[in-house]
Amino acid sequence: MNEFEKRIAETPPRRVPAAWRQDILAAARSEIATEPAPRPARPGWLEWLWPRPVAWGALAAAWVVIFALHAATPSPSGSQTASAPGNTLSLIVKRQQELTSLLATANETTPPKAVSPRSERRRDINAA
Amino acid sequence: MRESLEELYDGHAQALFAFLLNLTRNEADTRDLLQEVFCKIARRRDLLDDARDTRAFLLRTAHNLALDLIRRRAARERKHDALAGESPAVFEPADDLDERRCREALAAALAELPEEQRAVIHLKLWEGLTFEAIAETLGIPPNTAASRYRYGIDKLRERLRPIYGELR
């Protein structure tokens, strides 16, 4: 720093008016008083979701739509499953009736041939 | 340990006042800006907690606020020439007549400098900052700070030569 610069630097700047101190500090303090209260801390799960609330909301909405569509669309086996107990019962009864009638018919027409011992079967074969 | 607002004011208001008055050349604007600096600090004390150098941080805040005001004022009024001619009392009044003339001439010469040169000269001469510290405070490269200082000092020397004739 040369002499010229030193001479300038020695020139004392004007003093800040003393009356300003009280007003400025009062204004600053009022800023603290009027500062909005800090937001209450969010729960952990919300803190985790918070960075992308719109994205998470969209994802939730998509799931709701998918679920609604799934519930509204009738499945191919939906009608069968809806009346399954009644159908099964009638089917069993029907099959039982068919089986009973079949057995009865078989008993009436051809009596069961008695199975001969193996030795007699050999005799029959030789005779033939 | 965190300083109270009163301690901050007592420790730094004078430097901020002189800097802001030299930049704005307007006492009412200086008062508004000084108040704005302390209101900002009151609202966001955490900003000051993160600062390495309190004085440098306050000067930077004051400079940014002053720049905003000067730009708004320039756009609104376009009174640069009239502003330069105002030369408000930025220095303490002197009892000696010659010294008073020197101070008035210095204030007028400073007012003719572009704001960016005036800011660097103020921080160098009256705050005693290095070019690195000035650069950090004003957000400019150190070389830019040094060149602005040299240009500004050359202009002051030229302007004040008739009065400061004996000083080279």
C-alpha cells in the first residue's frame, strides 16, 4: 500500500447513527417473533414418502384403479364358482342314480359267470 | 457460542454502515439495508452458524442486498449522474478546513467510480481485506478483485491529484 492509499485509508468513515441501533434491533427482534412456528416433525413413514408425494399418490391411485377394474370384470369361471355347491350336489345325486340303475340292469340280464378253478380251465383248453 | 443480535450489531454495524453508505450513496437506503441485514440474520440464524467468518458473511449479505437495491433503483429512476453528484457525507466531518475539503473530494471521487470498483476499494482500504477475502466476499475471482482495485485507485489518484498533489 503506497502513501496515497494509506492517506485514503486513514480517512475515517462516518459513524453509524446511534439512534438506529434501537430501531434496527427492535425490527430484527420482531422478525423472530413473527417467524412462523416450525412445522411439527412428520412421522417416519411420511418422512420417507415425502420427497415424492405426487409420485406416491399416483402409484396409489393406479393400484385403486387396477383393483376396481379387477373387481368389476367377471372372470370366466365366475358363474360356476358362484353356484358351485348346488351344482356339485345335484351332480353327485345324478351319478348315484345312474350307477344304481346300471347295476340293477346288469343284475337282471347276465348273471355273473362263476369263475372255475385253474385246473378245470386247463381241461377245457385240452378238450378244445 | 452464538452471538446475540445486540452483540452482532455492536460488532459489525459500523463496518456494514460504512460499506453500504459507500455503495448506495444514500443514507435512507443504507438504513433500510442495514435493517434488512439484521432482520435476515434474525430470521435465519442458521445461515450465520454455517459461516466461517461472521464479518465476511455480513458484508457479503449487505453487498448482495445493496446490489439488488441499486439495480432496482437504476431501473426505476435512471439517476446515475445525479446520484454521483450527490456525494453524501460518507466520512466523518473534519474540523480542519483543508482536511474537510480533502474528505469531500474523496467522497465525490469515490461516487464517480463504478459500484464494483468502489466495493473492492472499500473492502481493501477500510476493512483491510486481502484480495482473496474480497473475492470471496463479493463472489468474484481474486484477479478480478485486484484489477478492479487497481483501476479504481488509478482513477482516484487522477481525480484527487490537485488536492493530494504532494502524495504519489
